Amino acid sequence: MIGVLCRAAVEAGLPDGDKGICPKMFRKMLVSYLMKCFPERMFDIASNMGHTLEIMRVNYTNMSFAREDTEDIRKFLKGWGDA
């Protein structure tokens, strides 16, 4: 999978090429998105991801996204956690 991701990054013309591209980036991105939209659910997010609350606090509570990106993230996560 890493080869496909790196090749896609290079072909897409990303400024840093394939630097930082790895399979776990999708999981990290999802945690970042969830924490941005649902900070009050940090315990649920942490337990689902296998993180401690300290890891969540240190790595994911200070994420900053542009307003328009946050709106897109909320659309992407629509329905998450509804039960």
C-alpha cells in the first residue's frame, strides 16, 4: 500500500512529493477530524482508537483548521456517533 500511496502523491504533484506519506496517515487524519468536530467525545474517540487521554490531549486537542475546511470535515463526518 505504501508504494501506491507514494506514487499517487508524486503523480498528484504534492509540494513535498511523497514525504510523510504512509498508511497510518488516514487513521491520524480521522482522529484529528473527530477531535475538531467532537471534542466533548474525546473519551469515546480515544477508546475507539486505542489511545490514552494523555495521547489525545498532547497530539490532537490543538489541531487548527480553516473555517471552510472545518465545514467540509463536518459534512464528511455527518452521522458519526449517531446511535
